[in-house]
Amino acid sequence: MSTKLSSNNLFAYATSELSQDAFICWLMSHLLEENVDKNHTLTACARDLLGCFGCHLEPNEYLLRVDKQVYNIDVLLTAPGTYVIVEDKTFTNAHDNQINRYREHIQKQIDSGVLSPGKILCVYYKIVDQAVLEKSADVNLFRSDILAVLRPAHKCVNNPIFTDYIDYLEFIEARTQAYMELPLDRWDAYAYQGFFMEIQKDPKRFNLSSPVSGWGYVPNQSGGFWGLWWEIDLTNEDFEHAGLTFDKIDNVYLQIENNLLTVKLSVIESKHDMKVARDIRWGIYNYLHEHIGKDFYKGTFRPGTYMTVGAMEYDSISDCKEKIKLLESTIHNMFSEVHF
């Protein structure tokens, strides 16, 4: 797999979700009765992908309709007795309860007699990764799942649209896996996604004491960063022993921000005395700086719901693992030794 994409690849330019809608519709159109004999490999590939959507056609069955942007639905596939709603995403996430709204709308069309009776399947189709599944969908299909279906047909199909789409997904896949080979200063957004997915898959291997709470792009006034965050494995008794009761702060947690490991406080300003929270922040910083040394440093202390206590830089995956271990153990010691 190459981390470079040909300059004449169609999808180097057709990067919008509408372009991907068109590809899905084009591929699925090979399951319309008038098209099934035009390219048997593409028809078989479309059938396999439709099966991944949860819709399985009998050998003598065909799709009845392939629609794009109908009822605001990205792709609507009509099969005998089944409606398949495909919510197609490239680089964004689902929002505003989209999938449930589309499901309810199709059900209303069925109930009112506009559409024939049938079951409804909702598919979340996305070519870049995210931290959590889309719970409102019946099926989540991500890049690795899509490639698993399309790759077997790649060598057999001499069609530039099909080939360009697979090459485009392989390009994203290669960049996502590049974190394993590239030095940290050459990581891009895809590499961080790959790294974060690896941590999420096996947090203990990276010395996290708890599962990953979430990861993704975090916008801010400084330009934003790719972040991953998790709670430290501490009990209510640990917090009480350290005097960090929930009437003072909400939580202490760790976060990766690009090439930084940060210690964070969450404090709801309307709920807490911010002077108390500020003093706790200084107390935690002083302890960690004293016990870790100059590698643990602070930036400008600003008030807010999510406040950075201090940070450490890491320069490789192994360095990140070691510094996570150091931060976690030092924070555990702090909770047993200090009362704020």
C-alpha cells in the first residue's frame, strides 16, 4: 500500500460525500435487473456489499430502485421487502439524530401507503475511522470492512471508477497505518487515528489503567489537535483520601494531544468554586513537577471546564508508553500521599 495517491485518481478530486454517494449508487446499480449481465464481477461485488448491509437477495432477485438524496437520505436502496438506508460519511460523523429521522420517515411513507410494506435497514458507511460505533444504525461499515468486500474484485475488474475508488481507500488505509513506520514528527491526522485505534484496541499494552474514554479531533482557538483521553483507575476512596471530593472538582484524567501527554482537570464552572479548583490545579502541578522533574511542565493556566495541569512531550510510541506509565504511577502516589 502506498501513502501516495495518483494525481489522476478521480477520488483525489471527488472527495465529497456526494461523490461517494454516486459511487455507492453506481456500484449498486449493477443489481438492477437491466444491468446484472453487463459486468458479472461488479454485480457479484455489489451483491456481496449489499449482503454486508444486511440485505441478501435470492439468486433470481434484483434491486428494484437505487436512489440518491431522496427524502434527504444519502442512498436509498429498494429491494424486495426491504429498504436499505445508507448514511454515507467521509470525514464527518452522524449528527442531529439523522439515521433515526430517516428511519421514521420511511416508516411513515410505508404506513401512509406511499411505499410498499417492508423492513427497514439502516447502514452507517464511513471511510475514515472513529472512536465509537453509530448506535442508531443496524450496521456499521468502515473502511476495512469495505475493502474486504472490494479487494477480491480489484484484479478482475478493468473499470477506472472501481479501481480509483479502491486505490483511494487503500491510500487512506496506508496513511492510517503509517504511524508504525514514520517518525512522530511526520504523523498526519490519519497516522494519529491509526495510533489511537491501536491504543483503544489494547489499552493495557500502552500502560493505560482504564479503557479509552474517547478520541478524535478537538478544535480550539490555537488550531486544534488530535486527542485521546482516559480516566485514571482511581476509586472514590482515593479521591476522598486526597481531599479531591466532587464538590471541589469533577475529575482528573489523562489526555494525549498530538505529541503531548497532558494531565487534565474537569471542573464545571457553574458548579464549583473556581478559586478552590485553581488551588488544586497548582497543588497537583507542583507535586508532579517535583516528582517527575522538568520534563513535566505547565503552560498558561486558564480557567475552563477542561483545564490542563501540565504536559510531557513524547517522541515515539515506546516513549509514549513509558511516560504514560510514569504519569499514572506518579498520580497514584500523589493520591496516597497528599491531601488537598
